[in-house]
Amino acid sequence: MLTLGIDTSNYATSLAVFDTDAGEVVCDAKKFLPVRPGQLGLRQSDAVFHHTAALPQMLEELSHRTDLTAIGAVGVSARPRPVEKSYMPCFLAGVNAAAAFSLAQGIPLVQLTHQEGHIAAALFAASGSELFDRQVLVFHISGGTTDLLFCEGANPVQCLGTSGDLYAGQAVDRLGVRLGYAFPAGADVSRLAACCSEDIRPKVSVKGTTCSFSGLENQCVKLLEEGRSPEYVCKYCLLCVAETLRRMANAAREQYPGLTVVFAGGVMSSEIVRDYILTRMQNVRFVPGKFASDNAIGISILAAKGVSAWPTTSM
């Protein structure tokens, strides 16, 4: 059986199809929402409009790559997180499309959350089905979250820590937009950072599993005003994120020793962040870029687990 996943976040429209028998993603599609130059995102009403306009075309694209009539269930991100009062209007576009597809095909509709989709995609890419039956620590790092979660498989049981102000992805995007790049600017910041060979030791603000990134934004502005190159400042920004996460993870491991730490979310696709952490920590998992960033892959996988016995396979 095939399952369809739909995710309509404040960054991108995403679709994915998962094959439950083969235990693999057979196709996926993603389209970033258009943001005007210099802007740091979209109004929710604009995001809903762009999702609504994009979904029919993207479904047609998938129909050329797989048989949509073989879809046996559809999963959708219905809200940001699996917590009370978690809500963003942009997810309504995905819910409406999923509900229409479900009714037209006469198949189950599985409502999930954006965060669960991120976690599931990261676990799957990191180890196939291995981590879905284990306790793990998962970072969900994006423009709207800096959450350190204690999870049982893809189920976030407890949020152990977060940012008290600015999110990691916001700090990265604001720097990129300041440098003249389009929002979201994480890929451009990472590209510039990779051009810097200087040894950098960033200042971070971490207390246990709680952090702050408002100071990072101010530090980046100050460094640019002092004449530091954009390459240097981008590397400084990403290394600050990496060192912050390392310290938060170490603090969490005092409470949950020995658990694997998985890094999910768009910011975690940065090679600068990945390489920094991998050389300083053991038993950690990073995943390929498309599994780390906003996508429907995890939603399609969770939809499969919700309606069928998903076989144990590896990547």
C-alpha cells in the first residue's frame, strides 16, 4: 500500500508518497513559499493562499511519478506541535486538501503534526525503522522551533528545553536577509560559512537545556559593523548554533544517559553544524538535507504506521 503525506508549513508546501511494503519513500515534491526580498516571512493569509494554489499542481506532478489511485491512506500536518492550543492557519490548506483526497478516494485520513513529521523523517533517514521503537533525544531546529525533545520513537513525550527568545532558524534567516539573500536564507548562510577557514570560538548563552539566541543576532550585527567578512559572520552564527545544541544535549544526557541524539529541522542540514557536532559528540545522528528540512516525508511514514503493519527495513 502507498500512503500520501501533506505538509503546509510557513516555509514550504510538501508532498510525499511512502510504500509500506518496500519501506521506502517512492517520490516527494516540495515548493518554497514566495517571500518578497527583504522580508522575513509571510502573513498567514498569504501562506494559505500560496499553499492552496500550489497543491493541485504538485499533486499532478506526483501523479506522473506514481499511481495515486493506489494510495491507501493520507496523512497531513494539522497543526505545528502535538500540544494543546498549537495552531497556525497555514496548516488548514493541507488539511482541506487531505480531507478532499480522503473522501474522493474513500480512504483513511490520519491527522498528525508538523513536529511529528520532522521527527519521523529524521528517525527514518537515520536508521530506517530501528529508532521508531526506542527512546531517543531529538532536536527540532527550524525557523519556528528550537526544541530538545525526549521521544519514544516519533512520539515527543516531553520537551526538555528550548530557546527563551529567538529561535535558531530565525537567527540564521535574519543574518541571511541582512546580507541580501532571500528568505529562508539558511542554504546561503551555510554556503558562505563554508568559505571561511578561520578558527572561531563563538560565545553562547546556555543554561542547562535552555538557551537564548537574541544575543547571537546582536553579535552578528556587531561583527558586520566592525568589518568582519560575511563568510566569517555566517560561520560564527552557525558555530554558535552548533555549540549551543552540543551543550543542551550534554545537559539532557545527564538525565537520560546513553540515549541517541537525533538532529531534525531545516537548520540541521548545514554541514558546518553537522561537522562541528560530529567531531565533539558520540552516538548522534544527522540526516540528508531533504529529510532534515520542512517536508511531508515523515507524515507519509506516520500515516503508514497508523493504518498498517509497517515492516522492519533499513535504508
